[in-house]
Amino acid sequence: MEDLLALHVMGPDRPGITSTLAALFRDEGARVVDLGQTVLHGHLSLTVVLSVPKGSDCLRRALVQVHEMGLRLEVSVHGPRDGAVPDPAACALCVTMLGDLGDGRALAEATGFLADRGFNIREIRTLSRDRLAGVELLVDLPQGTRWTAAEMRALRGEILAKANALGADMAVQRDGPFRRNKRLICLDVDSTFIQMEVIDELARMAGVGDQVARVTEAAMRGEMDFRAALRQRVALLKGLPFEQARRLLDDVPLTPGADRLVAVLKALGLRIGLVSGGFTFFVEELKRRFGLDFAFANTLEVEDGVLTGQVKGLIVDADRKAQVVADMAQVYGCSLEQCVAVGDGANDMGMLRLAGLGIAFRARPVLQQAADLSLNTSSLDGVLYLMGFTERDLQAILGDRPEGCPGA
């Protein structure tokens, strides 16, 4: 029988360390079972699990070689190899943390929360640069654990409560091949892609702002049927000149991070669209300005240059938004698991539940309870970190490469 040895090599990094050790293992007839390496601020941490033949001089030679390279070596002996392999069906989770994490408080609370539940952190990946503002924790559940959808919802609720208490964003999702392989993203518009509710602004122009705002808020909280609420609000806009309504497009308050989110996703070739309970004259113009792939919204009826107080055609409500996600996934040939949906109100619930990744962005509580993940403190480009991108990735994609990188 062969012994399994875990060699932990630590010290200042430089080129050639891994290749030197790999050649040594080859010469001694040892087989590499697994390995992992990280370099953090110039400090190397390399772990190699080896299957070592009886009588091999591998360990002695490794000790000498590591010492000559000015490094430290720690060795763990695991005994005879039993042939066990990891269970491919075992559940692993990814916990993402975004915010000011430098003082260690949020990290301590979050990792303690995971440890109390018997979750083992297998890997920690830094998402930010310069200061600690984002980390990704890859977590293994106890052996034999199979998590149901209900258990995942309960865990997400606990994570959300913990995040709110810490003043940071925390999100948990299943780890797997689709987590970083998204192909389509559907974004709500009002209070998500932009920092206003268009219908409320139109109501102010028409002198009925307070009446419409009350209905809007009730609809977004899920206290009113969206179709009825929309018709009631649009009726109050009767007589507003359409050209006056179009002036809202002169100065659109974009949500921070929206332009960066679109730029990154377009550079990667993802399909991006807007799915709004607002109005086509506004949403279609945003689609044109940002070069998006599709846009769906409600159409205001206009006669003789003024609004009639009616909506034409299908109303884009929660069911219609979900249908758009399904239709666009089919049009662009991707699975629902590869779709992302982002919104802030009850009207977005259907599409967030249908998409493989549903994100509630600074949302009402009713939506946060239904969504896969929530962002409450981050800007809109925080969606990219939930999709698995690091700040280094984003800088490379946008052409802002750090000095010394290939292609800089």
C-alpha cells in the first residue's frame, strides 16, 4: 500500500518553485493526487497531496530542496490510501460578502455563523483589490448532506438577516458549473436600472403626484394587483402632453454601477435586456443608448399629442415578466439556469423565481424573501461579483489592466 502525504510549502514566491518540486516527485516515482497554490502579496502557499511508494526518498529530498529555496515545509501523513473519491453529488455552497470587510468584524461573524452549522470553508477567494471589499467563500456541507429547496430558502433568510445586522451584503448560492456560466440577464428599470419611478415623475408633471405615488408604493409592496394599479395610475395622467413626458429622457438618473455592469456583460457577449412595468417610450430609448438586446414595457395611448389615460396592448406585469425571461432564453438558446434576473418590487417576483439566479436589488422585503440573493448596500455592478467575477477580472475585461500584466 502507498502512503498519502500532504506537503505544505510556504514562503516568498518566485518563478520555478512548483516546477522544481514536480520534477522531484517525478524522479522519485511519487504521484500527485491533488494540489492547490495561492500567492497573496508575494507570499506563496502550496499544498500537494502525494501518493508515495514505500521506501521512497521523496520526503527527505523535498525537505532539502525546500530549505535550499528559502522556504518552509510542513508534512501531514494520511496513512494508506483507501481509494475513496469525493462524492460528485455532494452539495457545496458559495457565500459572497461585499462591503467594508477590512476590520475583520463581518468576516468573523460570517465564518462563525458557518462553523456553528458544521459548514467547512474549503476556499476563500478575494474579489476586490487594494482594500478588502469583497470575498467569496466556497463551503462544503457535512458529508452526506442533501439540501432541499426549503432548507436553502431558510438559510438564505438567515444569511440576509446576518448581512443586515452587519451593514454588508451577504449572499449564498449553490456552487456548480452554471454559477459562473450565465448567458442572459433581464433587468427591471424603475428603481433598479435607473434611480426613479417614471410613472411618479409623469404624475408630478400632471399635478397628481401624491395620488399616483401612494398607488405605486402599494403595488411595489405587493398590496395591490399590478394591472389594476397601473390602469388606475395611467388614468390620472390623462391630458398630459406626450412631448412633455419625453422630457424625462433629458436627464435620466442612472443607478450607480449600471453602466459598468452593461459594459462588462456586453464585452463578454452576454445578452442583456430591460423588462419593465414602465413605458416603451422611455425603455426603448434606454435600450438604444446602451445598445441592449431587447426591451419590453407598457405602451401609453396617445391621441392628438396627449395621453388618453389608457394603456395599449399587453400589460407587462409579474406573469409577463416571467414569460419574457422564458421567451428570451429560448430565443438566445440558453437554459433558464444560465439566466439572471434583477429587480426591486413585487412585480419582479415571477422572473426572479424563474431565472437561474434571481437578485433582489435594494428591494422591498416581499421580494427579498422570494429572491435567491439580495443586494442592499452595493451598487448595481455588485451583480457581477455574485456571478463570480473578481475586480481583477473586471479591470481586464474593460481594458484597465494593472501595470505589468500581459497586454497592458
